[in-house]
Amino acid sequence: MGRAAVAKAFADIDAAVAVLFAELDGTGPGADPDADPLQDRSDLCLDMLAGTARSEPRMAAVKARAASEYVDNIHSMAAPDAPAMPREASVAAEIACVLTIGPRAASAFLSDSHELTTRLPLTLSALQAGTISWQHARVMVDETASLDPAGAAALEAHFLDPAAPNPAHGCPAGEMPASRFRHKARIWRERHHAESIEKRHAKGVLDRRVEYTPDRDGMAWLSGYLPADQAAATWNRITAIARGLQGPDEQRTLTQIRADVYAAALLGGGHSRSTGEGGTAGCGGDGDGRAFDGDAGRKSSGGEAWNPGQVPTPRAEVLVTVPVFALLGATEEPAMLDGYGPIPASMARDLLANGAGSFHRVLVDPRDGAQLEIGRKSYRPTEAMRRWLRMRDGRCTFPGCSNQSLDNEADHLLAWADGGTTGVSNLRQLCPRHHRLKHASTWTPTPATKNEPPGWISPSGRHYTSEHQDWEPPQLPKELQPAMTSKLAAAGCIPPSAQRDSFNGHADIAHIGLSLGEDGLERYLHAHA
């Protein structure tokens, strides 16, 4: 009976797919005679794509559950003394054949299916409901792989359980590309990992390396596994140089120029200047080019001898946001490196002490860590406002875009000519490509409302949600927590019921850490450099 029901279900699926193909072929029941034929067909295609996006995850969940149960049944039927390795190889071979995939892919699929059906119930439920894709589910498997059961459950709940104590804000996981979801999940994992990020980073530094892989058509890959500050600074500098080389007579794409700048720099022909001002809440570039000098012992433009075996603190433009108590060494709360995510507090302190040209104070909401509003009446945003936008948005705000803050442009949500103000709430970051798209098409940004996060309306009239950062309140040194709890409650920042010894880490940065001022921070850094 069970196998007959399965056969009938798949026959019904085949019949439903045939109906969809008939509609695409124009042989279906027919469209509304009063509708615009081209517009009606266009909407039909989008409806099919949306329906497919909901159906594919459900079929993926069926595959995962069927594969996992098949493995369990085979193990249950095996003799107790039978060797496990041949049985596992046989199971993987069977799955590979039935799905027409390679044995390595089959083993990976079985591993993912096992994790979903045994450790990640919320992820499997979301997959069955069609609210996340198989790619999103694999991200969750990857990001929880090294976590203990409690940590995996907390990460999963943060993004997939609306009733969690601290659910994710903004764009739901399934409404952003899997690559962006991986970025957000990794940030949360780094912040809440049971092992200190300082210890994990120290282990990772030992594995730094450069790899060379020949490829087809006379090409090859050259990649480096580096500390995040060095990699981000190198990428930002290459991008800034490449942007500067673009022009009406330049035939190369930005991607091609980046590759040429990279090769020229490593082979001794690098540019010696970078663009951009000092990084907001972090270190800025003076463009001395030390990291790109090609000869041992050469003097950098700053006058000091250059050692090719020692990497200097990055001086190319880098944005790093570090809580003031982590900056002072009172906590080990991770800092945020633009375009990357959480970094150890020690790395942030080194960047600020040895590479920063300026500091910029930022007031945050002590309840959730969100940066507070500033405004201005003139049309052009000030540099301070641009820095604020970079930290608030973290990337281009078009759905799915991951272009980094330093390569973006400020844009008004409601145009200045239509009565829009130049306040931060009416500004957002857009990369050059999506900035042009906004002005050259009918893609329209939408502001946040009480019931809906900001997003975009496409030419077809559909609304797509924008991703925004998942803020968390800053941490407070334990010795300051009891006094600060009372102070925040008296100021109305937290409810009186929150006054207890188990203080949850909220800190009023505007009143505490920033009382040091820029001069105080500079004196501290010079003293500890």
C-alpha cells in the first residue's frame, strides 16, 4: 500500500509538471482575454519561478529524509559483527547510482541528510515547508558542524525560530541568497562560539598559506589563506586602485583590472597610491604601498626599511568597528571588520594602534547595539554620515548584493527633489551597479514600516526584502554590570525588572565608554602600542 501511494504521488507530480509545461508552451487552458498578453506571460513566468522555489526545497527534504532512513534501515539489518566500512561504502554507492551522482557527492549528501534529520530539526522543518532552500540547509549544516549540541540548537533557533529569546532581525533567512545567509550565520557563530575567537584565530594563523593551482586554457589560480585584516586591506586596496583606473577609454572590466593590479603589484609594478580617507572607526590608508614593494630592503615611502618576510599592519583603507571596552582590553568581545565579519579584539587593537589615522565615536542603542540616527538639512551627506552608513549597512542594500561598504555610494531613499531629507534614515548604501539600476529603471526602494523591513519593488510590482545587519548589544565588563544595570534602568533604557545580578551585557556606550573621547582613546593606544 505504501509503495503504491508513493507511486501515485509521483505520478501526480509528473502530471502537475506537465500542466506547467503546457502553460509555458502556450497549449494550456488559456490566458485572460482582457489582459496584456506579454505582461500576462511575464507574470506567469515569475509565478512559476516562485512556485518552483517553494517546491524544490520540499523535494530536497523528501530526498534527505528518505536517504537518512535508508541508511538507518541498512544498519539495522546488518549483522552485529559485520564490518562497518564496506557497508558504508555499499550504501554510498547505492545512493550514488539511484541519484546519478558521484560517490564523493553521495557521501556528502548522506552526511548532510544525517545532520538535518538528527541534529537540526528546525532546519529540516523549514526545508519541508519550502521557506528555505537546500543551499540554505547546507549552510546551516556547515556552520553548526563544529558546535556542541547546545550551540547548534541556539544558532538554528536564532535564524529559524521566531519565538527564540533573541531571534534574527530583518530579512528572513530564506529570503536572502544562501551566500548572504552563510555570512550572517558565520557572524552569529563567531560571536557565540563556546571557544574564544582569540584561541581559534591563533590556531588559524598557523595554517596561513598561499596556494597555486593550474587550470585550463593557459590559466591558473593563486590564492592566499591569510588573517582577515590583511586579506580585507589587500582586497580594498586593489579595488580602490582598479576603480581609479576605470574611465571612458578603459575596455577592461573591473574584475579584469583587479586581476591585472594584483599581478602587477606582486611582480614589482604595483601602484603606490590608494584612494579614500581614513577608515571609519578603524584604520585609514595613507597609500604608502609598503605591502606591494617588490625588493628586499627597499625603503618604503614612509622612510623605514621594508622586510619582505614581515607583513606590516595593514594601512590600506579598512573599516573596523570595535566596542570601546574591547578596545581597552576590558572584554574580549569580537570587533567587526567590514566585508568580513567578527575578528579578535586583539587584531582590532593592533589595527587601531598601528594603522589608524583617525577615530570616530559612534553612539549605539544599549538594548540592541543598533547605531543611532543623525540627520542634516543639506543635500550632500557629510563624511561623518557616509561613515555612519558604512557601519550601519555593512554592504550594498540591494537584495542579495554583497558589495562591500568602501566601494559603495550614498543614495536617498526618497529623492531630495520629492521632499526627501538627508538624514541617515532616508539614506542607504548602493554599489555603483545597483545605483545605476535604480536611476535607469523602475526598481524602487521602500522604507521600513512598523510591519515590514525596508526592501525594493521590482518592475513587475513584486516586493523583495533587503537584508540588514543583525545587531547585538555590546558586552560590559563584569565589575561594571551591577552599577550600570541600575543606571540604565533609571534612564529608561531597560525595564526595572532587568535589575539583577545576571545582567545580560547591555551597555550604554554613549554614557560610559565614549566618555573617554577621541583624545583619551589615542592616549590609550599610544601607551599600549
